[in-house]
Amino acid sequence: MFDWLRRRHETQRRLSVYPTPQGLSLALSDRDETGALVVRWTEHLGFDSQSIDFGLTLEIDEPAPLAGDRRAEQRGGQDRRGADRRATDRRQGDRRQGDRRDQKVLATPGRADASPPNPKLVELLQRIVRERDLRNVPCTGLLRSGDYSLVLLDSLALPPSEIRGAVRWQLREMIDFPAEESVIDVFDIPERDGHAARRMYAVAARRERVQQLVNLLNTADLEIKTIDIPELALRNIAAMLPEDEGGVALISLDRQQGLMTITRQEALYFARRVDCGTERLLTASIGPGLTPALESLLDGLIIEVQRSLDFYERNFNQTPVTGIVIAPVPGVSTRLCEYMQSQLGIPVRWLDLGRECDVEVPDSLLLEGISVLGAALRDDKVTL
């Protein structure tokens, strides 16, 4: 009886794991008494970490019934079927649309011959799982930017069973690794007028990197549900913002570069890497106010943002976004948003994680990017 109760308890939780060059980022989500999805704790552990200091206390009571709207039940059913997509054809046009619950991205490949994961990552993850009693908790693993390519393509008028093969052939000249050695998935981009999409995104991941991530999660006895990418993780956060109804650009910065997504009504339309990271921002911010070095760096970012907004409006038949939201960077001048808004003519503000995502995030995680937080906010019902 107690085993049954424990499995019911754990189906409400979701752990996200994001290996980085500096260590391991994690976040654990659960549902509160109303059925809403909340993040219980977040943490980034470097390789030199000697102890685990979680910013939030994990308190999980018996979960209340989920708030069930018909769309959530349908999307949850689609995600549960996603685990065996690599073994069977897609069911009668069941290609995922561009909303945050349906984009699962990559199923686990059926090979185990990749090189073993980093032993230091294994040690960190096993220690966390052991000390926090997370064995068999459903888990999302996040790929790093160099492990995959995200490519915009025209939709193909083909039976669902033939889509991946045709996409693999198309990608041969578009990615910097052999298409034959990749794991591929696709998702559609919805049209503004509700008609069938004419564009789609293809995700091509290096098979060996996917398998390494899978092996890492398996060493900690986690229940792997999803292998995801940061673009879709950020989309989960953007979908919670008030600006998402009319379109929002969300920018998250890690140490070396940034990631910008444009979403509207929970659908991802556009994503790009931007040449601006927290290390350069912090260096340029040394001094009072908006320093000349910071202003110069922001001018380059503004050009990239403006080009992205123009592409979004022109290629997806969309109205201008209603706002730009930037993930906070501790130590950077608060005038950053004010300056960008004056140059772009669009409201620009900092992301308020406490108010909009109901979570306190340590500065160490902010400096590594917040993709792992977004991965934990996948709004689907997980069942074992």
C-alpha cells in the first residue's frame, strides 16, 4: 500500500537537469493545493561544491486533484504517447503544435553505446538524488546549445510516417554534423488566422550527446520522460507572462551568450542565440550607472533584437510584440531596460521570477541561465 501511495505522490513532481560546463543546474516542480504548477527549489552546483544548499524548503503534501481543462487533458495524453514515437508511426497527423504542453522534442534513442557521462556530473547528480530522495521521480534532461540544431523549414505535404525521413534528408546541408548520426523531431508553427501551419521547426540532436545525457540520468535512477532543448524551456516561462497574449520576446543570458525566444499565446515562433553573455555584461557594468562600455554592448544586442522582431513580423504574419522581458542579471545596472526601451520603442522590463513564476532563484542559477527552471515548468500531467 505504501509503495502505491508513494508512486501517486511522485507523479506530481518533475525534476529538470541541465549539465553545464561549470556543473549541474536543477529544478523541481510540483503542484500546489489548487493544482497549479509551482517550482519547489532550484540550484546550481559547481564541480567544486562541497555541500548542497537548496534555496527553498521542499514541502510536498498529498496533491489535490489537478485543475482539468479539456485542452490540458488532451495535451497530457499526447505527451504520454510521445514516449514510443520512435518505435511507431505518428498517429493520423498527430504532429505536435507550437504550444508549451505538446512540444516534447526528443524521445530517448534506443542505443547505449555512447561514451560515458562526466564522472563529476554523475557524482553530483547521484548525491542530490540520494539526499533529497528523488529516485524514480519523472525527469526532463536539457541539451546544451552545441548538442543540437534548431532549423526552420517549410511544412511538408507528406504522411506523418514519412516526415522525419524527409526532414533528415533536407538537413544534410544545414547542420554541422552528419544527419545520419542525429535524433530528429519536428513541431509546427501555428498561423495567426488559425489555418494549418506552413512552417515548422526541426530539431536535430547529436545522437551521442543525447545518449550521454540519458546515461547520466539513468545513473541516478531517475524516470526519464523528456529530452528537451532550452528554446522550449524558455517558452514555458514566456507562456506565463501577461505579454504572451499579444506576443512577447524573452531574453535569457548565460555566461557566454544569450537566448531570445518570441512566443505568442503559448506558441514558440522564433528563437535565436544572441552575442551577449553575463560575463561581458558584468565587465561592462563596472562603474556607476550606464557606462559607455555597457551602452556599446547593449547597442549590439539591440540590433540583434530588432532584426529578430522584424523577421518574426514579416515571416509569420504577426503583429508587433507587446513587450520584451529580460531574465535578471545580478550586478547589472537597472537602467539597462530603460535604455533598450528608448532605442526599440517597445516596453522592456526585467523578469520577476518571484511574482510570475512563484520561485526564488539563487544568483548562481541566474548567471547560468534559467532554462532549467523553464524545463521544470512543463505544464503536463506526468504518470508512471
